[in-house]
Amino acid sequence: MSGFAMAQTYSIIIKGGHVIDPKNKIDGVMDVAIGDGKIALVAKDIDAKEGKKVIDAGGMYVTPGIIDLHTHVYYGTNIDQGLMNGPNSVAPDAFSFRAGVTTFVDAGSSGWRSFPDFKRQSIDNSQTRVLAFLNIVGEGMRGGSYEQTTKDMDAHKTASVARTYPKDIVGIKLAHYSGHNWAPTDSAAKAGRLADLPVMVDFGTSNPPLSIEELFMKHLRPGDIFTHAYAYFPETRETVVDENGKVKPFIFAAQKRGIIFDVGHGGGSFRWSQAIPAIQQGFIADAISSDLHTGSMNSAMKDMANLMSKFLCMGLSVQDVILRSTWNPAKIIKRPELGNLSVGTEADVAIFSISKGDFGFTDINGEKRNGSQKLVAELTIRAGKIVWDLNGISAP
């Protein structure tokens, strides 16, 4: 294989960058060659003469394309439909590549009834790879009473649609239900079992709050996902960190059991008061995700590069941040062909620089934490094509 690779002419060679590829345990200065839209070679010193285009990535990080596990990209113009074919979702290509993201996973904007329209409108017409969690509610995230109607939470129809579109649908989603009622959770869990897909739960609101220990230990399976891990709504949703700043012991037990914890920052679901003590005590979310929509992109979240920088600010290494933004999400959605730079995989690549300085990061409550470094997406490659180049590093 190596002899064949060296004999071909590559479309792109990325030279001298610090490659971080958690799946393949690569963490050092390497070159990356791309040909025919695929990763062709990752090696110490690839002859620049073999490349039609050579990109100098010296002093930068070269990573797999970022996978944002929790977004809302079912954009439309129906003003009263929220995240489902409405104005609160965003057009995928407008907010992906500029942050190093090559794969968006839509988290339940569409349901079993509305998914075909979402596929036709957004998935099939985006350069960004768009995958989806299918909402247990038939309409999806249309808002209001639509998301509260338990009769529309049909496990069999949800599983049937998921099985019909296996290339696009990677999981089942429950979100925004308000009420002291386990039936919606159990409907989503049943659909997950029927379709053999993971379930992502946004635990909504309940007064009094439902027990998340019971959720993790009795209702969800290993591999199912609890999103908004660092949210703080103590009156309606149980937190992972108690009022004394201690991570509740059953949280560690749930993670050990295989429950997946997702950041899902969003416009209202990330607080320093939860995230900082949790990380300091060793509870780190498995996936860093944005919960991208119009309410988060212009507030504390901004974009994935800024969100990843927040975790650097809280003490994670660049390697940890990349792991939770590439290979971990790929494993969570059972797409091992994504989130890595293995030879033969589709060439989704991000190049980041790190700016040094005095930066401010805020949570959804407006509280500020200062940091000294920020990830900047310099260049993004999707399926072997350059789709974002901030400073022209690929230009002649």
C-alpha cells in the first residue's frame, strides 16, 4: 500500500503540521496527503513534489474534520415553527466550515413525519455532511403543544423511518417535554431498541424534577446520550453537580455503565458553576457539542472553535478537546469511518492555529472566565476539497 501511495500524484499535501488523530494514536508533526477525495498517506516526510497543492501547516494543528454532535440545521422560513423548518435553525454550510466542522448531527429538529422534507431540503443540498437524530415526536421541534403531545410519540413509526434512512439517521431524540412523566423517555428508548440506535435525551423540565439517577440506571441503555450535561435549572431539572459543588457519585457510576454525556452548550445549557467543578473532579463530558441555532451562535457559544477553546480554558489539553470533537462523536453515532485520518477514509480535515493573548469566555448567565489561548480554524477540507481558508494558506 505504501509503495502505491508514493507512486501517485496527490491533489493536496499538508506539510509540517502537528497531527492529532486520536483513533490512530497519532500526536506529532506529520504530513498528510490527499488524493481522489481520500486520505492517501500520513507520514513523517512526504515529498512536496508529489502534491499538486502544498499547504504549509507549520506551527498549526491538523485534525480530522470536527463532528458537532448536537446542532439544529433544519432551516426554513415558516416563522412559527421554531427549529423544525423554521428560522431558529441555521443553514448548514453557513456555520460549519468556518469553525473546522465537516459533519453536523442534527439533534431532533425533524421527526418521523417531517424527516423526508428535512432530507430533501437540507441534508441532500449541503456540502457539510448532515446526519440526524430523529425526534420521537412526529413533527419534530415545532415548538409549543406539538412537543408535548405524547400520542404523537410513536416508537414504531419512529423506528420505521430510522430504518428507512440508515445512511442519514444515527439516533433517536427526546427533547423539550415538560411534565413529571416517564412515558416520553420510554417511548424514545423503545424506538432506540427497535431501530438499534442510540437515544439522546434532553430531559426537558419537570416540577418536581425527575431523577436523573433513575434515568441513567433504569431507562437508558449503555450508549444512550444525556445532553446538556453542564446545564443548571435546579428547580426543574436535576444537575450533575450538587449545591456544595460536588459531582454526585452516581454520575461517575453512570458514565462507567456506558451512559454518554454530551455538552450541548446551546443558548441556555452551559454554566461555569457546573462545568468547572465537574472537570476538576474528573467528570468530563464525552462529546463537546454546540447545540447550534440562532439563540446560541450569537451568544455565549458562538461556534465550535470558540466552544473547544472554552475547554482549553478549563484545563483540557488540545488532544482531549480534539478527541471529544472527532473520534468520540464518531463512535457515539456508530460511524467509525468518520472522525479520523485513516488511509482510505473520506478526506475531512481541519487545520487550527492557536492564538495567544487575553481572551474572555462567557457562560449562558453572562459570567466571564479569562483564557490565554483560542483555537482558530485556519483551513477546512471536506471530501478532499478546500471549503474554508481564513488566511489564504492554500493560495499560491
